[in-house]
Amino acid sequence: MLAVIKTYSLEGITGYPVDIEVDVQGGVPGFDIVGLAGASVREARNRVRSAVRNSSYDFMPRKVTVNLAPADTAKNGSAFDLPIAVGFLAGTEQIPQDNIAEYIMIGELSLDGGIRRVNGILPLLISALQDGHKKFIVPYDNAKEASYIIGAEVYALSSLSDVCSFLGGIMAKEPVPNTQYESTAAISKYGVDMADVKGQSCAKRALEIAVAGGHNMLLCGPPGAGKTMLAKCVPTIMPDMTFEEAIETTKIHSVAGKTDGEQGMVTLRPFRTPHHTASLFSLIGGGAQSKPGEVSLAHNGVLFLDEMPEYNKKTLETLRQPLEDGTITVSRVQRTIEYPASFMLIASMNPCPCGFDGSRLRECTCTPLEKRKYRARISGPLLDRIDIYVDVDGVEYGELKNNVAVETSAQIKSRVERAREIQRKRFAGKGFYTNAKMTNAQIKKYCALSSDCEKLLESAFARLKLSARGLTRIVKTARTIADLRESEAIQIADIAEAIQYRARSLHQ
């Protein structure tokens, strides 16, 4: 007898439908799974056999053929276990087939018949909902994640026997109630505050501008100057994530298996800090199943590269595509997947190998050749994609012991949010909401400059030997500085300040 169960599988962060056709016939006993099934899918036969028997059902010797359609698409993962088991039980008439076609079923089986949580529930259910499906059966441990999807009728069950009882009408089950989205306070999460940073007023101002406009930033200074602490404070002054941003971010983290089962949703902007020994694949994504890497996990948040020159140069160069396009393409032999990767890059580095070139506190011991080699580890094209350069020098004892009240993260965040709201209204319907993402056409439209501003830009272009990209990034930064003043017009002081953040060149 033939039974057909509907489920979904993932291609990147997008789900696509899979029909699981289970045919049970007489003849030589066997259990075959066809349809470009990967190793984890082929192993389902053993999990299904044990789960069926340990759920008090019969696994009689039959010729069982399972086809995963479409057959020309590679299938991986363990989420097909539950629909295969239900298809077998329906095909052997141990449970009725009357209403199984109404449900999309997803779940991994344990040998005792329990249903384990799977990765990627959120993007799977969203894709199925967009295709017109309304009813879903998912693992109980995925209930919280699924509860954020408005319009879906989700039934979270913990065992194969519960699923069969539910489908047979023996057990009543209410759908998972929807959860109201609430963002998480970054200050309480990270335990740091801008008020804890002593001195560094110039760096704090630059951070505020960078966050307000979504600009990439490089902090350069000696060891112990506070670069890492400044970077860790960035999430505390970023605007709270909207529901749409949280959904998009959670999709990526769900596919990567990084979501919290109790919270279900990523409510805090990501702050990813890969170690400088991180491999190319761990940064951009990849592997047999083309999982997302650190640049995608930082989507809608911050990617912090501490001691940037220590990273492999080839690995750093892969950042050029996501910094420019906001996406990363993971290409492998079997498939090519595109993941979102729109993040704010915060990088830090020492000015030289010893770390004290230009410091007022200690003398540098490096030779000119050593300095050039060290700085050359970061290529010019990559530096050109960084909007703001800031020198951070060490703090003196008097500054550390100064008890004068300084601004808190909450105060700075309020100004950032006002500037972001201006940009959100300006770019409504354009698919982005920060000045850093403006195209050349939008720069012409929203960044009108006076003749004095143009003259200052022309002078800076020649003096600093800027590229066309460098020039546009100065204008984008000036637009953000004007937004922080809540001014529609860009003034010459805004251009001058933006130039100062661009004036430092590591290759001069």
C-alpha cells in the first residue's frame, strides 16, 4: 500500500517541499530509501525500525521503498525520520490515512520512539506557510521557535506514539499558542556600558557615528588602550532589533543549530568574535551541508575581528563580498547557496608589531621594514571598505581615576535611535535602512552638498589620494553626522569631521 507524507527540506535558509512516498509490498523483505538521500537520511531506516517497534507498533517483514521527491535534489539531515515512520505505519494500515495529507511533518526519531528537535524549524515553517500550508507537526522541543510564526497551526509532540494517537483522533492536542516578540536589553546581556570606558572621547564619538549609520570601523592603538572594551560596548548602543530583523537573524541561527530552545528567537543583535585562527570555512560558511559561517551569524549585528592583521590574509579577503553586497555566496561541488551577511564590521589592530608606534606612553622599537610588513597584512581594497579609522592611545592614571560622570550607553543609544529613525523613513521601501548602504544614485539624492563642501572634498581627494569608493564613504559618514544633529542639510563641519575619520592610511 502507498502512503504520501508531506515535509520540507532546507536549501540555505529557504525551505522547499519534499513528498515522502512510502510503498509497502509483499516479497523479499527490505527497506530502501531513494531520491538522492544522503548518509544521514539513509540511516533513517534503522532509527525508524527501532522507533516503530518501541512505540508498540509492528514492523513486519515487508518490501519497503521510500522515495523522496523531487528525486533530483540532494536530501540531507534527520528531519525526514518522523514522516517516513508515519508513512510506513499508514502504508501498513496501522494508522488511518484520512487526514495525514493536511499536515507538514518534521522531526528526528530516537530509538525509543521519542522525537528530537531539529535545526531550521523557523525557515522551514515560514517557507511552507508561504506555499499555502497551514498545519504542522514538529518536535516538542521546537515549540518555542515555531510559536513566533503568525498564521501557522503548529502541533508540538514529543513521541511517535503521540503523533499516531493525534492523527487517529484518539488524543486531543491544542496548537502551540503564538508568542509575542520582545527584544532583549543588550546592556544587561553583555554587562558592559560606555560609562565604564575611561577617556577615549574621540573613539566614543566615532563609535556613535559608526553605529548610527551602520559604518565599518577600524580601531588602531597600543595593547591595553581599550579597543576590545570599546568594541564590546557597540551592541549596547545599537537599536533594538525589529521583529522582521529578529526573524531573519533567527533563520540563520536556526539552520546553524545556534538557537536557544527556551527562548526560540534571537532577540539580541549578534556580536560574533571569531578567533584569528578561524578557518576560511568557519568564517564564510561551507562544509558538506554548506552551513552558514561567522559572517552570516553576524547578520544584523556586529562582526568583531580583534587583532585583524593576525588573521590569514586569504581569509580576510573573503570579507570583501559581504562588506560590499551584504550577502555571502557559498559554492560547493553539489550546490551554491547564498546567505545574508549584512553586518557592521568592527576591527582592531596594533599600529606595529610591538604595538607602540605613535603612542605617547611608550616608545616604539620596530624598524620601518617591520612596520610596513605588519601593516601590509591588510590589503588596500579591504581597507577601502572601512568607513572610519580611529587611533586609540593608552589612558593615563589620572584619566582612570577621574570620577567625572560620563555618558552611559542608554544616553548614546537614544541619539542613535533618533538618527536611525530618520534613515528608516528616508529609505522606506528600499530594502535597507542605514546610510552605509546607499547607492551612488541615492547619495546624489540625499546628500546634496554646498560649493564649500565640494571644495573641501576636492582638496581631501587630492591630499589623501582617495579612491572613488573612499570619497563616497566620506559623504555617507557626513550624512550620518548630519542625521545625529537631526539636520537635513550636510554642513562643511560634517564633511570635515568625516574626512578626519578617513585621513589615516595604514599604507602611507
